[in-house]
Amino acid sequence: MIDYACSATNNIPVKIYTDGACSGNPGPGGWGVYLSYKNHERKVYGSNINTTNNRMELTATIEALRLLKYSCKVELYTDSQYVQMGITKWIKKWIKNNWETSNKQLVCNVDLWQSLYTLIQKHQVSWHWVRGHSGNIGNEIADKLATNGKIEAMKIVKNNENTKKFLD
């Protein structure tokens, strides 16, 4: 957790860059978060052995906000148009429609969207879309972290396959 003083009334925002990665869709995936505030920074990543790219993008955003101990002003950067559009355009309608799409289907990844919506109530978040792999340093760091997570997940899958072959 970011345990130094940070509040929504402070004019210095926490800058967060998030990214997700997946080998196959679905397949093994990873998420990455690069967070900076004043002269502090934090790099975090995680993995999942069977997921989708969109789930990893959302998970990165959720895990980033979970790192914040206090209510903060946040500048959040994502290269996922799915996250960007979902949180800035679609979510209000989803909530109004009880988490259903216009054709009465449950919103994909509803569990993650609900978690994200709950977390953003605590913070003052400004959402920014950045083009992936375009030289944005924060996004490049988050991308590398997400790739690390994906590689970990791929190793687990490979080890599981090797174990299964050995046992067969």
C-alpha cells in the first residue's frame, strides 16, 4: 500500500500506469502497475494461468487502486480502450440496467467492473488513454511488468503440462 500522505485535496496526483497481457485469449496472462507519487514509485505485477487480455487490463486497474491506502487524486493511464470506454462511457448505463447490456446479456467481466466501480468511489480519478508501445515511459514500464506476469503464468502452465505428461 502507498502509506505516505496522499489525499484528494492534495494538488499532487498519484500517477498510475496499468497494462495487461495474455498469451492466447483466453490463455496465461499477466497484469502490471507502475505507480508514482512525488519521489516515490512502486512496480507491481501478477499473473493468472487462464484469463483474457481484458480481464488482465481490468485486474491491473483494480490492483493499482487497491495499493492506495488513503483517498487520493489519481491520474490513471491505460492503453486499453475497453477499460477507458467502460469506465468513462458504458458503466453508468450498465449500472442503470442492473449490469446488463442493451441486449439483456450480463456485462462481460461484471465481477471486475463491480470491483472497479466500488474502488473508484474512494478516489478522485482522471482517466487517460495512451497508445500502447508508443514510447510513453510509464506505459512501457507497466507493459514490461504485465509481460513478466504473463511469463510467470506461462511457466506455470508449462510445468503443469510437463507434470501431467510425467503422470500419464
